[in-house]
Amino acid sequence: MGLTGKLVRQVEIKSDGDVFHELFRDKPHHISTMSPANIHGVDLHEGDWGHVGSVISWNYTRGIGFPPVHNLEWRVLSWPFYHPLFDNTLGLFVGRVIVEMGLTGKLVRQVEIKSDGDVFHELFRDKPHHISTMSPANIHGVDLHEGDWGHVGSVISWNYTRDGKKKVGKEVVEAIDEENKSVTFRVIEGDLTELYKAFKVTVHVDTKGENNLVTWTFEYEKKSENVEDPNAWMDLIINVTKDIETHHLKS
């Protein structure tokens, strides 16, 4: 499982997609004129613009209250559909890049587990109330309020700790896909609803390969531009995932 991760965000744009791709492929040095508050300069150090193997440095500002970051160097290894600046599949960490349009967002993290993927899926589908015994430092209790465990439409409440503070959340099971081994929860009450107008959580387990890959997806709409992306909640659920894996491996 290690320390690797993948963060994916999707943004719908109304401008020309080919021009956008060309910008990051051949003309990233033009971006500072389009987003001067964030990108202050992009320089070519080796090679040629738009060529694999070229080395580019970025001068940018990361977030309100954070100091400017200078001379971030990045070597272009390939030109996939997703540019390396936004997609960490190449193993490159290039800083915290957030692209937003409006208040909606999507956050995706993947974790490889060595324990049984089918058992992991079954846990979140039918037995989430067992999770508190596997990750007691994070999850303190899961209760059923309406319906039955493992059924769409059931309502579940979670008592958990995030950043040292006790939190609560109530979710409705919105979808269960047995073929794809995924469960989707929609948050209807609790701390998350104070910050987000809408929030969905999907856990998907891929058991087709040699290893089992757990993918967590958050889809959300913020109540205001001042609300941060839910990275802290994603970190929490990744820690819970690791605790569950450890518990199953010991069992």
C-alpha cells in the first residue's frame, strides 16, 4: 500500500478543449498572463516546449495564507490526456493544484489493500457497524436509523473523530452495485452539511487484478467559496481503510 496516492478533480469548461490541451502541452509559459494571481512565471530550462524530456520550472502561489513557492522544477515524461501537473499517475508530486469552476468538486483517492476485496465491499455494504471495532481511534459507532443493513434507502449515522474533534454524520444508502462492488452514500445531516450543500461518498473495490484496489470518491457542492476541499475527510477515510486492512490481515 505504501505512501503513494492519487488525487483527481474534474472540471467542465465551456472554452475550446483542444486549445486548453495545446496550452499545457506547448505554451505553459502563457499561463501567467491568464492566472497572474496564482502563476507568476513558467520558464524552460532544458529541451523545447511541447517535447518529452523538457524541464520546466513554475513560480506560483499556493492558497491564502501560504507563502509563495518558487522554482518548482518538473521534467515532462509523457503527454497523456491528463497533464502531469494535474495527474499524479506518473509518480510526480508537483504541488497542491486546485482547479475549480463554481462550487462543485470531485475528489478521488485510491488505496491498494492486501486483504480480501470482497470482504471489504461486504463490510461497507452490510456491516458498517463493525467498523468501529476495526478503527476505534477514528470511528466510535455506526447506527441504523431506518431500513435494513445492506439495503438502498437505509439511513445510517456515524460517530467519528476528525483532527481530534468528535463529529457526527447521517447518510442514506443511495446505491449498491454488486457487479462493480460499489456503495454510494449521500450525506443528509451532520457536520459536513454545515459546509457543503451536497455531499456523496462512493467506495468501489476492484478485485479483478492480483491486488485489490479501493477507490474512494467524494462528489460535493460547497456552500461558499470560503469552504475548503474535503481533503481532511478523505485523509480520515483512507486511515480507516488502512485500519480495516490491518484488522483483516491479523484475523
